[in-house]
Amino acid sequence: MERQQYVERCSELFAVGGYAAVRAAAEAGLEEFGPDPVLFRWLGQAHAAEDEDDHDREAEAAYRKGLALTADDLGLLVSFLELCLRSDSFEYPERARRAVVLQERIEELAPPGSAERERVDDATGWAGRGYWDDLNAGAARGQAQQAALAEQSVLVTDALRRAARGESGEDTGKDLRAAELAAAVELLQGARNAPLRLLLAHRVEAYVLTFVASFGLNKALVWSGVQDFSLWGWLFWVPVLVAEAKLRQAKRLGQERVIARIQARHDAMDLPDSQPESKRLRVLQLAGPSTSSWPFERAFCELSPGPGAASAKVRLVGGWYAVRTDCPAWS
């Protein structure tokens, strides 16, 4: 496989949030082709995206290794600057000093109006915010998340109605939205989830009624003298919170499935075409019920049609188990 293929795989996986898979692909490319600034950049970005101190240190190490190879690589310089500006200047003063040097170098290399300059402006604007700016930004993020959940609930309701009519909604591609909807439909099936489906179908009304019922019960218990202070009304929020949790779970599950499909396709592309047909492996997608003795919901299994004893190697990929096996019983 060529170096550019590793770069393309990193880009594809990063776009869907498969940061662990990006790190694995970048490290595999570095192991095969040796030090490379672009692969070091992807490795650093995949670490930095986790937003944890340990990952930040790994990201800094990757950026430094890349810049040691190509000191004027704009991608590395901007990515390193974003990491330095995001870090706490009191806990990591060396990164704060480094940010000044990096910004000066980027301004020398990147022309005004370029994508790199825009990233620098965004990063410096974020780093220069005050306390009230952070509060406003946090409130804006919260509103955006609520808007996204509201939109998702509408789409999920439509998908559930299509599924009830028997329309096919199976998702086998790499589109995140489609994968999230398919996962939500799967998680909300069954009679026990009927109340959750009703809440999602009438989300605004559910919030209003839940607030009124919660506030009313607390006030009634206090005014009647049963309790001096009541929190029992908050129990009315449990079904709403469970429904929201289902949507978040569907987003995670959909993302994991998209990452697993992309990795399975990458693995299939790595299969040698020069082998004889009796030894050539074919990639199939299997679905196993949750009650199966196998510890997975779905697995990508490479099968050989030729005779021979079965053998298997299992590795965890994005929350799924990828199985490589010679299995004549399934050929």
C-alpha cells in the first residue's frame, strides 16, 4: 500500500470521529514507510481530538517529530498552534511561549485569506475569550446541542413511521446521519419503548407537560404540608431523560458502525489479489442476535471457500469484533 493511501484513510476516518482508528492507520503508515510529516500531523490531530492531557502530550510529541522533518509544514504548524492555545498557560507555560513563535512563523508563511490564516484567527479568537465569553459560548453550544437533538428526534420519528409501514431503512453505507437513524430505529423498537417513541414524536409538548407536572407536584406537596421541601416532581423527568439518552446512544452506535464499515472496507482492499481462488478471502457481513454466544452484534468475517480446518483471529475495531478466519462451513 502507498503512503498516500494511509493519508486518505486517516482523513476519511477522522471525518467520522474515528480517532483511535486514525491513530492506528497513521502508526501503521509510519511503521511501513518511516517518518512522514503528514502522517505525524494526522497522528497528532487524532490525539488532540480526544482533549485529554495524556493525548495532548502524545499530540505534542507527534507534532514535534513532524516539524523536525519539515520545519515549515503549515499543516503541522497550525495544528501545533491550536494545541498550544488550547492548553492551560499556567500548567503548560512552555506551550504558551511556543504558541507565540508558531503564530509568527505561520504569518510569515501563510498568505492572508488562506485556510491556514483562518484557522489561526479562529484559534486565537477562541484563546482570547474572557469569562463571560466562555459562558456565552457554552450557552450557544448547549442551544446547538438541543437543536441537534430536536432535529434528530424528528428524523427518528419519521424513520420509525417508515419502518412501521414496512419501508426498508437499512443502512449499510458510511453516512453518519443514516447510520444514526438506523441505530435509533433499532434501539426504539418493541412495545416497552412505545412511551419513548411517543415522547420523541411530541418532544416539545413532552417538555412542557413534564415541567408543569414536576413543578405542580412539588408545589402541591409543599402547600399541603406533606413536605417542607419537595424534589419528587423531578421524577417526571425520568422518561424524557431516558428518551434523550436513547438518541445519544444511537449517535454513538451509528458512529461505531460507520467506523467499523470503513475499516472493513480498508481491510478488504488490503487482501492480495494474486492468491489462487482456493486461498482468496472474501469479505462478508454477518449479523448476530444480542443473545448469541458471540460477544458482538455484527462482525466482518473474511471467509475462504476452500477446505481446511477453521482458524480465527479476533481484534476489537471501533467497538465491534472483526473476525479473520478460514471457515469452510460458511463458504
